[in-house]
Amino acid sequence: MKQQEAEAIERELSPPFTVVRPAKLALPLVFNSPHSGRVYPSTFLAASKLDALTLRRSEDAYVDELFSFAAALGAPLLHAHFPRAYLDVNREPYELDPILFRDGLPHYANTQSVRVVGGLGTIARIVSESEEIYREPLSVETALERINRLYIPYHETLAALLMEAKREFGFAVLIDCHSMPSSPSADKQSTRADFVLGDRFGTSCSSELTRMAARSLEALGFGVALNKPYAGGYITEHYGRPHKAQHVLQMEINRALYMDETTFERTERFDILREKLETVIRGLMPGISDLIVPRAAAE
């Protein structure tokens, strides 16, 4: 199984992710799209009891394309090619679900986190809150192969991009880019805000930066919620270190704004939304240094 997994990764996920770099680094921003990957390895599809379209329900479809303007503004964009259902880099490296594996997990695995219990660990057991992915339990070697070959290099790259921004500008701001279903699965009648901004309740980045982003979105007519229901995942929590001049803001985008959630096709509003997102980021640029540099210098 280990060899089969390694061969599939080499054959179908090479490279496993892309960094779209600007010609010249001009902003202390780093954009990250960890869940927009849409290359589903053939071995993964064969091991799954679900069809390809159902597996895509956990995918942040086209979010990398929504932020494709980043390099033109002078900031890098990192995005995965592997899908979230295959490996989730917005988890601890070893949040592993014992129900999913046929052999014993290593002693360092986190088997009790809320995310693991919900079936959404580093190797997800379910998609769309209830659909079991796999026909039969996996080997631990399979999980470790994905983690060693994909997860670890991804995070090494993300950390390096943040360090590069800090060396150049004295601080870094990571925009962690995601999308969300337009309504909770349990309640199809209710709807979510257009955007949910997550800063771990003010601990992962400057609260004023969060408010400034919210005001910019609202000025364009969007409805914005803060931290509920998404306050930020592992990436926001792990890399958000304002006391070390490193800020992370998670941005969740309502999928109904730009795509058909049943067919996964982009709608005619896709390009309009991308333009508005660029407008928001351009509007933030002049104020970011004023918000963050004094605090970083004081600390």
C-alpha cells in the first residue's frame, strides 16, 4: 500500500502544490488556498465508495482562481493541487481517526480532537458532514505517505513565504482563503453570510485589520460575519502570532456568490466577485502598515 500510494503521488500529484510568485515582492501579504485542490488520485477514487462529484463537496472549488490577482499586486499565492478529501493541510499533521485505520496509530497521533471525532482529521473519514469516504479501513502507512510527501512540504513552503515577507517588510499578513456552503447541511432553509472572517476571536491577527476587512466588504454590499461559524482552523491558529509580527486572517466565501453548488460550475458572477475581492485587497493595502507596524515595533 505504501508503494502504491507513493507511485500515485509521483504520477498524479507532481507537483503537489504551486506558488504563484510576483515578479517583485511588493506587499507583506501571503495568500493561501489549501482546499481548492482538484486533482483526485486514481487510487483514492478507487478506494472510495463515493463518486467524484460527491467527493468534491468538501472542496473549496476555484478559490485559487478567485485570488489569482495576488501576484499582480506583488504578493505570492500558494495553492494545493491535492484535494481536502485526500489530505487536509488545515489540520495538525497527525490528527488521525482510529476508526479509519486497520492498524495501530503512532503514539504521537492526536486521536481525540473535535475535528477527528467529527470525521474531519488530517485524513478525512467523511465529506459533507455525513458521507463516509472509504470502502474499507486504510493502512497507517498510507496516511504517513501522504503526510510526509504532501503535508510537510506544503507547510515548509508556507512558513518560508511568511518568513520572506517578514524579512522584507518587518511583518507578514497571511490571508487564508476558503469557501463555505451557502447553507448548513442540517438546515437547507437558512443561509449564511456572504463572508465569514476568522481571526480566532482576535488572537491570530490585529482586530482592527479584521474590522477594516469587514468594512471594505460591507462597502461593496456584502454581508459579513466575524468568527461564527468559522473562527479559523489549524493554519490560522498555528501561524497567527501577532506578538511576532505575523498575522493571519481566514476568509470564508459563500459558494453561492460564484458557483452552482450542485454542478460545481462557475456562474456569470465569478469574474465580478474576483474583481470585487481585488478591490477589497487594494483597499486594505494602504492601511495595513499603519495598523500593524507600530504594534510590532512596540513588542
